[in-house]
Amino acid sequence: MTAPVLVAGGCGAVGRLFVDALRRSDREVLVVDPAADPTAPGTLRADLTSPDAALADALAGADLVVLAVPEVIAGAALPVLARLLPPHTLLVETLSVKTPIAAALRTHRPGHPALGLNPMFAPDLGLPGRPVAAVRHHDGPAVEQFVTLLREWGATVVEIGADDHDRITAAVQVLTHAAILAFGVALETLDVPPFAAQLAAPPHTVLRALLGRITEGAPEVYHDIQLTNPYAVAARRALAEAVTELDAATDSLPAFSALLDRARTGLGDGPAAAQLCAQLFAALPRDPRAAGGPGEDRSRT
């Protein structure tokens, strides 16, 4: 892979992650984005769903196109890409949900190399040591080369099918984010005074930190995860039903102990998770407000 690489959505967080990694690998990268600075080198301000002549030429000459765009843009762009991309061009999508794009690729680019990636972390954390889900929509030498490149960048690549990807991410993303956001909404409902953070036990402090991480992120990203995953409704329903079961289990100690046993079974790796929790708690600042920590009262800033 030595021809120019085109990264659509290269001004966004996920796009920049791949732009930087590819450029460090001495690849010539063209960033295509409606928000791109047209005076900056290696950038093109253009709309992937309605390409002008410059973008059409760039697509025709690219061996690799990375789609770091929202699902609605990717879906609208696929018929255009099917018309303009050479058959050998590797198309890499970075959507949070894989089954719809897998079906669309079978319709619009059947038999052509395509790889789905989902970095399971905020892009500012970087690729080294971080998990990246990889779905080989249509395999080939170019797909294998890019997966190898990901591993060279230090990513932990986990290969999986499209449906399994969506079923698993419904648990590790949809359910997790929903639980954290529900915690935040409940916290607001309880109208807890700001100084309560000073009394927070470590579990509450960590939940506050997670809530802060999500609420400081882009709403579009988290909304897309909750909306488009085909298993999202089931995940949120399971969360709501679990809270109802918890309510009922508080009536007796045996029922509560049985609920803890079910939760432990769902965790799977209880001892390892407990050890990780101990390490996290040990790393927390003694004063939760220190250095802008998770207990800081941001309501006054």
C-alpha cells in the first residue's frame, strides 16, 4: 500500500487518530472533510456524498479509503464510492455498529476489499495497547496488510463477525453508557449538594469520573451508539429490569445474596476484576477535588 490514502472525516477525533498513525508510517494522506481548512496541505474541503471533480479524482487514485464519518454519511456515501472507487481499493469503515454497513457493502461493493474497525476507546488515548474490533467484511491481501499495520501501531486487534460485534458492543458500550448516564440523571434527581463529592467513597468517585468523561464527549457519538445498535433496546431494557429486580431483592437478605450471585456470574472474571478495582482505587487522589479530579465541583466554573 503505497498510493495516497484518503481519510474522510479526517478532522474528527477518530479520523485524526488514523491520519496521524498513517502519516507516522510515511503514508501520503489526504484529509477530506467539510470542515477542512482549504489552505492546509494535504486537505480537501469536500462532501463525500456529493463529490466535486477534485474529490472524484482523489477517490479514483486511492488504494485505501478510511471512512471516519457518522453512519448516516457512510450510508449515503456508499453508492457514490461504489461508482468512483477502483475495484482493488480497500474501504475501511470505523462505525460503532457493523451489521447495517455490512449489508450495505454487500449491496454496493460486493466482492471488493472492505474492513470494519471500531476503536473501543476515546481516540485521545491513542492506539498502543488499546482494543480495536476488526470485522473483515470482505477479506483479501489489502485487508490483511491493514490489520497487520494496526498491530504494528500497537493496537490489540480483536477479530469478530459483524453480528457478534453488535451483540457484544451492546453490552460493553450501550449498557455501560446507559448505566453511567442513568446514574447521572438519578444524581440530578436526588439534588445532592455539590460538596457531597468530598464525602464520596471510591466507587462513587469512579462513577463520577466516568460520567464526566461521557458528558464531556460529543453527544452525536453516544447517541449513535444508543440509537443504531440493533441490540441497544434489549440492553437498556435489561438495565431497567435489573433495577426493578434490585428493588425487590432489598426485601430480604437471601434474595439480595442471590442477586449478588447473579451479578457475579454475569461478570465472569470476578477475582481479576476485583484486583483491577483495587488498583484503580489505590490510584485515586486522596482529595477527590485535587488536580481537577473526578470529585471537583464544576458547577461553579
